[in-house]
Amino acid sequence: MDKHKIRVGISHGDINGVSYEIIIKTLLDNRIFEFCTPIVYGSSKVAAYHRKALNINNFSLNSISKPEDANIKRANIINCIDDDIKVEFGKSTEAAGNSSFVALERATQDLKDKKIDVLITAPINKNNIQSEKFHFPGHTEYLKEKFNADVVLMMMVSDIMRVGVVTGHIPISEVTEHITEENILKNLRLMNKSLIEDFGIRKPKIAVLGLNPHAGDNGVIGNEEKEIIVPSITKARKENILAIGPYPADGFFGSNSFKQFDAILAMYHDQGLAPFKAISFDSGVNYTAGLPIVRTSPAHGTAYEIVGKNIASPNSFRQALYLACDIYKNRKEHNNLIKNSIINNSSEK
């Protein structure tokens, strides 16, 4: 296999959703094979079923048994689920959930074994995938455990903004108990590190949002800003992290202030993701910072309501593929700079 091409693993997600549609539409562009080798983990029969329903005739996947066999000039697929599985457009089924997990597990293992370089996860149904083996709110938590990461940060990324959240997939009733100096600081540190190493930004500028309406109005609507968030920002600044805030979320996004920052740290899921998806839904990417590997995903779900209608946009998935490759290259470049710096410092002594 060509060592200079990034091996992109793609877990097929929910077979009854739009995953195969967005995967096929993305891989129809042959220019992708110039810089990466896509390897889908799923089923060639399921792919053919979707392709036929979408009336796409000029596309096929090269079946292989392992990543080392991939054709660098084509889109490849590793068959890892039962060929007899039933596809039911727009339905949440146990079989679909199980096949989501099996493909994800196989792709993750190959990623751990360095047989692929990056992973793109197509959308899963977070309900039907639940089992004794998968008991996580989503991909982020699953991959955190698989790769023994201490801290991970869900970051939504587009050309317009990057948003991370202190609290992710937890009930809103539990958010305040997780808004602590420790949690805010560890996420600011991780976000700052990711912006430098993964995105190539030398001195990142990070906006921090408040928790309460109007960022607490100096304690009138809550004390979390004064007692927790402001002290966290102060400590981060002492660590050379350029964090600024806390900003009231409504005015911050409404006035386009977000354009002045390299990233935004929101306090909870919908505070950051609702404006992000309102602005960048079609091109947004979900990126998991803090993992030793690179994983991205489109910023949308299974979209059961439009399956098989040939109207699902591949833009978000395509951007997820591009971003995964960019981050992989940025990390290599950063590591080379560090290595060269160490060598130069040693020679000077």
C-alpha cells in the first residue's frame, strides 16, 4: 500500500439511516483517492442495496479482507457483518444497532493496530446500539474508554467556528454539578493543546461562555460566573492560555463575536451545539480532541425521515473526511517540529 496516502477507516453507522448515501456520494469524487485510501467497514450487499435505491450506477466498492489489501485508487470495503441482514429504511432495529457496533469495533481495533490512520464514524442510533458491549452515550465516550484517554473534548468544527463543551451528553438537570474549576480548566487546557497541535494555530484565542442568562448579570441571575468561571479563566491565563470571558451566549452568537476567536468553550451541550448547527449544519464536523488517534464524524444523525430519497447532503461527511486527513498531517508536522527542536537543542549543548 502507498505509504504516503492516509488510510481512512469509515464505520458504516446505522444501515437504516443515511450513512451509505453520504458515504457513496462522498466517495464518488475520484479526487479523494489522490490523498487518501478510504476503507469502509460494513457490508457490500447493504451498500449495493442503498446504491440501487438511490439509482447510482457509476459506483462500486472494492471488497477486501484486511486494510493491507486496499486498492489505493479505489474505495474499499471490509465485509464485517452478516450478509443476510435486513435493511429497513427509516426504522430503528436491533439488527441495525448490532451491525453498527460490529463495524465500529472492527474499525477501532484496526485503528489501534495502526492498520488504518484515521477513523470517520458514520451516524449511529444511540438507542438501538446499546448492549452489554456498548453502554455509552455515543462514539466519544466509547473511544475514550477504548484508547484509555484521561480527558476528551467533543469539538464541533467548521470553516466558521470551533465549539467545545464542558459537559456533553448528560441530562440538563446535572449540568451545574459538573461546572467546576477543575472541569473548565482541563477542557481549556485540552482545547488549547488541540488548537496548537491539531489545527496548527500558534497562539489560540478562546472565548468562554457563561452558564446563566446574561452571564449571571454580576450575580443577579446566578453566581457560577463569579465563583467558578471567572477564577477558571484567571488560572488558565496564568498558564499562558489566552481564554477570555465569560460571555453571555445569546449576545455572543447574535453579534457575530464568535468570528474573533479560534474556538469557543460552552458550558453545556445545547448552549454550544444549537448555534453551531444553526450556522454550520450542512458543513459541520464532530471531532474528538484528546484521543491519541484522529476521529471525526458528520455533525448530523441518522436522518431516518429522508433515507432512500436521494436528498441527503454528503457535505458534512465529506468535510469530516477532509478534516481527519488535515489533523493527521498537522499532528505529524507538529511532532516533527518538536523532534527537530529537541535535536537542535541537544546539538547546541
